[in-house]
Amino acid sequence: MRPPIAWAAAVAVVAAGMLLLGAVGCASLDRPSAQGERVALPTPLRTYGASVAATVSQLQAAVAAAGSRLDAANMPYRPSEPQSLLQVPRVVMRADLADPDDGFVVIYEASGDASAASLADDFVRYLESGLGQTNYPADTQFSVAVLGDTLVFTSRSASRSSDPAMAEAVFDAMASVGEAVEVRR
């Protein structure tokens, strides 16, 4: 080999080795991940127990009285919520409203009545916090209620609804179910 070609080949081999060492160093097992552990989020319950079924039944009756229908949501929905609720089993229902973002209600299945009350308090504190409020439009109304060992959450924004009167009637109907926990904005 001629000296310039040999020199270029040596440089290429050294550069490739450095890249390989850099890639191995980035994948080091003893280095913490920037992403942290990924925890799978619970999917909505397909079947549920007696207390959740009773809550669903009461919500369906209240929404029917308001002139709408409440069924299992046919699209993914997850409200902005505190970390304490991330792994809590839930049922997601949706009222038959024109706007695809309107009419959702989430029923969380707590481990008992006291747990549902505690989760409701966590949710209210979150919604009243700066972080909780930034995740919803400024005119959003919230309803957080406890019914036995279930927590019921729904929200509405008049500015995002094409039929604000019907959305308000459905929201009020959902908010009438359970013992309300006040959310101050």
C-alpha cells in the first residue's frame, strides 16, 4: 500500500472503532435511562363488578332523562389526571353528542369507599393546581363525584361545543350522580 492510502485506511479503522465504542457506551446497562421505566397504562374495563355497573346504570338513567344516551366509548379517551389515578381500573362512557370531544365520563373503580374519597380529593387538588388547569380550556367545568367505591369524573367546555345547551344538560345530568366534591378554579 502506498503511505497516503494506508494512512486513510488506518484513520477509517480507528474512526469506526471509536463509533463502536461510543455506541456500546450509550447502551451501557449501568447508566440510568432518560425515559425511566415505562409503565403500561390500564385499558378501560370491558367487564365490571356490581358497584361499577350500578354507577353506569345511574349515569345512563340521568343522561336519558336529559334527552341523550350513554354508551361505552368507542374511541380512546383519557383525561388529564393525577398520578394516583394512572393505574386505577376505569370504565369510559360517552354520551351521544354531536362533537367527538364532548360527553365523556370516566368511572374509576377504587378498592373501597374510603379509597374512592381519597382519589376524589387527589383529583380535585390536581384540577385546582396550575398543572391541572393548563390541560383543559379556560372555560372548562368539572364534575368529580363519589358513589360508593367509584369515582365519577366528567368535564365540559362551552367554547368547544357546537350544541352548548345539550352538552350542558348532559353534563348537569352526569354531575347529579354521586356525592359531588367541589372543584374551585
